[in-house]
Amino acid sequence: MPDSIKDKLDETLKRVKGLGAALAGPRHVLGVDVGSYAVKVALIIDEGGGPALKAWGYLPLTAKAEASPEERKTQTVNALRAFLIEKGIKVKEAVTSLSGNSVIVRYVKFPRLTKSELSATLATEAEPFIPFDINEVQLGFHILDDIVEDGLKKMETVLVAAKKDLVASRLEVLQGAGLNPTIIDVDSFALENIHERAREPKALAGATLYLNIGHMVTNLSIVENGVTRVVRDIFISGNTLTKAVMKGLQVDAAKAEELKKSLGIIVDSADKEKALAEGNRELLGVSQAVTAVIKDLVAEVHRSVDFYLSQGPERAIARIVLAGGTAPLKNLAKHLGAELKVPVSVLEPFAFLKNPPADLPAVLAPSFAVAAGLALRRNRDWI
Ligand SMILES: Nc1ncnc2c1ncn2[C@@H]1O[C@H](COP(=O)(O)OP(=O)(O)OP(=O)(O)O)[C@@H](O)[C@H]1O
Ligand SMILES: [Mg+2]
């Protein structure tokens, strides 16, 4: 990787966690969420009358399962480039984010240091907490709080480590499409930006657990008083659901995907009786396959909630918010609400806009959660 890019990356990853909600500055950024199922792009511009969604793109990636990483990358670059040309988008600054196996987020208590002191010793301080070779990762940090523990002055810090090859590959995609990547964030931290702009301040009281259920990964995060306190990736997601439907109903991937999207979960006993009476094998089969996978997801959510509750007194999860392409799965929110005994809703990532986009199909909106959060970054975050 050229040094200039590396320097820039070190800088950008240091800012991997937003440094305050800086909304000033006229310079706009494209939020580019490169998922494994679809690329989501959002451009939010404030022209005086409040923020507006100036452009959006939902670019499905149709590469075959056996396509090589290089082929996928080429497809992504081409889709992105074609979209930018078609929409005549001139904004070049792009913000993107990562999650999954090659990214680690750790909450660590370090002895109290200044920011520059920590920068200078970051690799040494971080090494014990990072399960990767420290030479193979880009590190970033954000200082959350000064605390006193056992009489010692400490600071609570979020550490982020991303494998360099993943970072380089993402940079190549954006640069290949003619964009200038300025910040690399973490998917869950992008959601925090949306959380802060939720319409009802009252709705923010108590902790919110986000489940961004994508195709290959579900990003779980818990936001308390505007600050993300738990971040974890779980590998039970849309793809797992499709595979379970394929197996349960003995259908191919395309058919399973279609059935999953159109049928979802049966939650009412009356609906179940009706399906049984009608011998609706597809509905019963999809519901059963999906419910079994969701049971595993629920167990993982319980683990994270228990961990969070064990971290301090008077903690409670007030609500769960679903995001990502899988969030609109029929009856998923209702089913999770009953299983987890907490109100569960589906995120509307553009609800904070004065005029929610009329041309964006409602069923696609939750998959824009990360892209919308990224598009809300402004130049003060990275200068
Ligand atoms: N209406 C729907 N009902 C249920 N599932 C859906 C629906 N629409 C899309 N999905 C599923 O959502 C998933 C894609 O979600 P999303 O766009 O959030 O993933 P991604 O960001 O591309 O992937 P990842 O971040 O995991 O790499 C796919 O598994 C797809 O089948
Ligand atoms: Mg995603």
C-alpha cells in the first residue's frame, strides 16, 4: 500500500469512532455501505430547509456463489461507477464502514493518557486485546470516559482493529469507482448516527439494542445515552435463513430466497391452524426453518444482553430496533418481541428527514441504516 494511503488510513482509522456529532461544514460525503448482498449508497444534503436525501442507490450484487473475490470486487466497482454516472453525482468524498470476521471492537480501560500519548503507544497498549497479529491490522481508538477504578485514574477506550487486507480491498473498490475514501467506520457505529437523530428525544431514554441483520452478518450493538457500549458480530443472518429454507423445503437458492421474502414467520395460532387446514406446505416449512434459525439468534442476543447487564447496576434494555435487509421479514419483529419480551420495531433510517424519500420502497429502507449513518458524517469529523 503506498505510504500516502497508509498515512491517510492511520488518520482516518483514528477517527473510526465519530468525534462528536459535528454537523457543521458545507462539505458533503457519500455514505457507501458495501454489503455482500447489495451496495447501499446515500447522499444527504442540507440546503437550508433541513437535511434531504439527495440521492440513493440500491445496487444488488448478483455474483454467483462460486464467484472469486476478484470477480465480486470487479462487479461492485462496476455497479458503483455506473450508478454515480447515471445519477450524475459529483461528490467524491466517500465514507464507508466494515464489520465481520476481520474487524474487532474492544472496550478497554487504559491508564489515563493524553490522546497523543495513546496514539504513540497504541500498538503496544492494544496488542493484548487484539486476537490478530498486530502488524496485520490497522488500529483506531476513541476515548469515551475518564474513570477511577481501584483508586487508579483510567480511561475507557474503544479500540478498533481492522485487518489491513480488508481495508485495502475496500479502498480499492471505492477508488476504482473514482471515489475518495475519507473515513472508514464500523457498521454499528454508523447506526449510532441514526440513533442520535431519532425524532422523539423521549424515545432515546433507556438502552437500545440494534440488530442490523444483513446477508452474511448481523451487527449487534447496544446504545446507552447516545454511546455504543457493546458491539458484536453474529454470523446468523439472511444467508443462514435462506440456507435453512433450502434445506427444509428442498428448493434451490433462488426459490428459497423468494419464499423467505414472501412468507416469513407464522406468529398467530389462528394463522397456523389455517395453514395446516389448507396444507400450505410452503408457509409452514418456511416458518419452521426461519424460526429455528431465529432461535439461535435469540440465544446470541441473550448472551450479549446478559453481558451488558453484568457490566453495571440499573441497566436495562428498553427496546430492540431491527435494521438491515432482513428486518422487514414478515412477522420477525413480532416474533422477536414475544421471544425477548422487549418492544421490537423496524428502523426507518430516513425518518429524521423533513421529507422522507417518496421514491424509496419502504421494504428497502431498513437496509439503508448503515449508508444513512455514514452519509451523516461531515468534514469536521475528519479534518
Ligand atoms: N423483504 C425481505 N424479507 C426478508 N429478507 C429480505 C428481504 N429483502 C432482503 N432480504 C434479505 O436481506 C439480506 C440482505 O440484507 P443487507 O442488504 O442488509 O445485507 P448486506 O449489507 O449486503 O450484507 P452483509 O452486511 O451481511 O455483508 C439478504 O439475505 C436478503 O435475502
Ligand atoms: Mg451490511
